Amino acid sequence: QVQLVESGGGLVQAGGSLRLSCAASGRTFSTYAMGWFRQAPGEEREFVAAISWSGGSTYYADSVKGRFTISRDNAKNAVYLQMNSLKPEDTAVYYCAAESLGSWSLRLINSYEYDYWGQGTQVTVSS
């Protein structure tokens, strides 16, 4: 069992930056692929970014490519999402998720591929 806790959300002006963190419990964190998703009010949950168990591979949604960076520190059981040049349309609740098989493929853009989810952290970008 893995528990995920996000932090770092808040209110920021357009063009600003935030760094989200996701702290994971469990000894097998380093074997999991990890992802970030977001959900705006009235919208479906959408993929933001994913990172392989080693951190050697990453993948981003087109909407955030070049602005967001996903990273992880397996020694600290943590995954991060650095968000720069934020836009009002980035406003959403952001969730981190763990995929326990540690597989790496484009299937990781699908929320159903993930086994564990955090409770989410709110990011609000004002114009």
C-alpha cells in the first residue's frame, strides 16, 4: 500500500511559478512510475506529466510542455512538478498518482493505469 500526499499548491498570478511536491510512503516507491494529473471544475481529470521509476524518462501533455518539469527523488520518496509561466487555464486541483508495475509507455497518460492517488492540491492562477 502506498499513500501519497501533495503539497505546494496556492494562488499565483499569471506568469508566476509554483512547485508541487508529492510525498510517498512505502518502501517500493522507487519501483513505481509516477504521474501528475489535474482536474478543473466541471472538467474531466487530465494528464499533465509522467516520470519513469528511475527518472530517466519523462512525458508531458502538449499544454504544459516547455513550462512544467516533473522530477523525482527516490531517496526522499518524493516526486515534484515545477510549474513556470503559469496561465489561468492551469487552474485546477493537481493530483499525483503511482503506477505500481513500474512500466513505461504512453499508456501512462490514462488515469486508469494508476493504482494509488493523493488527495490533491489546489492551484489557482489569476489573470
